[in-house]
Amino acid sequence: MVMIRQASARDAGRLGRMVRSSEAYKGKYASMVVGYRVGPDYIEAHRVFVAVDEEGDGRLLGFYSLIVDPPELDLMFVADHAQGAGIGRLLMEHMRGEARRAGIVSVRVVSHPPAEGFYRSVGAQWIGTDWARPPAVMWDRPEFIIPVG
């Protein structure tokens, strides 16, 4: 059983560790997350939600962050051990509900290139490319709009 709840300041360290240890950011993408921090201030400023294993050991399965103005899915991660279990889809559906409640009709996301297929599979529509901006971002990234419906 998976429970999605609003993140709290005490989740911050675990969220940062999930970002930094993500297998999706190994190799050429590693520079993007080295030293990445999700602090309590970030959690207070944005709508951050976590998916946890309610029946098991309460392990963190994934999280997302929705920025309301302008609407953007800023962060979305699924723990490596939970990949392929539908957690990403649950988080996306939850995010759409949060966006609807905030009066948002679509949410922008600049995708990590390996995640492009996932976003397309949940209905994201390609709108362009966010070009590399060295040294912060060394590669081009697909940009999508996610209809909230």
C-alpha cells in the first residue's frame, strides 16, 4: 500500500539523498546532482509530496515538487528500488489533482533526457527543447506541457 502525503521539513535529508543517489543521474548526468540539496526551506516554499510504503517499513518510494506560479513540475524522483512499480504514475496523478485544486490547467516540465519516455507515456506533450547552459546544465533537455484535465 502506497500513501502520498505532503512532505515535511524532516523529509528534506531523505529527499536530497534520493536525488543524489539516483541511478538515472549516473555517468554523464552525475554533475547535475552532485551536492544537490532539498532543504526545509524548499519544502516550505513549494508543494512537495512524498510516496511512502505504508504497509512495509515506511520507506520513501518517491516524491515530486509542484511550483504553482508559474506552473512547473520542478522535481520528480522515484527511488531506484521502486522503479517499475507504478509509483511515478501515482505521483503524476496526485500532481494533476494538486494542480487542479490550484486552478492550473497545464504544468510545464523540463525533463531529464532518460525520463522523456515516461513523461510521454503519462500524456505530456512536447513543446520544445531547453538548450544546454554550461556549466550548470551540459545537455539539451526536452520540454513538455502536462495537461491537468
